[in-house]
Amino acid sequence: MAVVHALVLALALLAVVCLPAAVAAIICADELIERFVGALAEWRTAWRDRRTIRRLDRAVEADSLSRDLDLTVFDQADRMSIERIAADLHRLGGQRLGRRRPHLAVGRSSYWHEGLVRAYDERLRMASRALGVAEHLADLDGFDLEIERIRVEGELQAAGLHLPTATTERRREQR
């Protein structure tokens, strides 16, 4: 009987000593379970996103679309942003059409105007490369160049880049 009492006493002491540790384990287990469930939810979301992207890649054949693109061009530090190109196109386009400060354009030479048009065409080429629009401005001259410039401006506007054009200026004057 003494052995049973000693065993019960040892278990009671063990329970009293381990009770704080057991309570702490229960409290921490709640936090550990929360972390595990959160990590599981994040993993499941990431897995679903990867699965959706894989399905879209297969459906669109994304590899064939980007196979011929040189993506290192977009990583260059000296590459102008599309916002800067758009601002230059607005400034140069307004000067080219004679809308911005027309009193200053009166005394300008034809060389100045040709340089302005070349700068405008260069910015059109840069915007075309940035937005993936095909252009042939460097290959043409004369009336063909004017037609190509109008086509490229239309394509860039369709891609979301608003450009000043002679037709929009005429519409504003008619109002």
C-alpha cells in the first residue's frame, strides 16, 4: 500500500510541476495550429495560381508568342520610360503641327522643321518598340512616310497612347 501511495504522490508532484508546461503547450499549440493553417492556405493559393498560369500558357501558347522577343532590351538602365516618350511625343507633335507657340515657329528654318520631324519619328519608333507596334518609319520617305506616320500614330493610340494629331486639333477648332 505504501508503494501505491508513493506512486500517487509522485504522479501528483509530477502533475503540479508539469501543469504550467502543459498550459503553455496548449496556448502555444493554438498559435502553431494557426501558423500551420495560414501556411497551408498560402501554399494552396500559390499552387492554384501556378496551375492557372500553366493552363493559360497552354491555352495561349505563350512560349510561341514571346519566343522571338529579346526581353533583355527591357532591362537596360538607359532605356526611356514610356511616360517620358509620351511626353516627348506630345511636345514634339504639338510643335510639328504648329499648335504650341505658333509665333515662335514663324521664323524657324526648314532645317529646324526637318529636325523636329526626325525627332518626332524617332520617338514614334521608340514608342512602337516599347508597345510592340510594327513600324517602318526608317525605311520610307516622302508621301509614304507621311502615311506610315499616320498609321503608326493610329496603332499607338489603339494601344493606349494618346498622341496629338491634326485631325483632333481640327475637331477642337470646329467646336
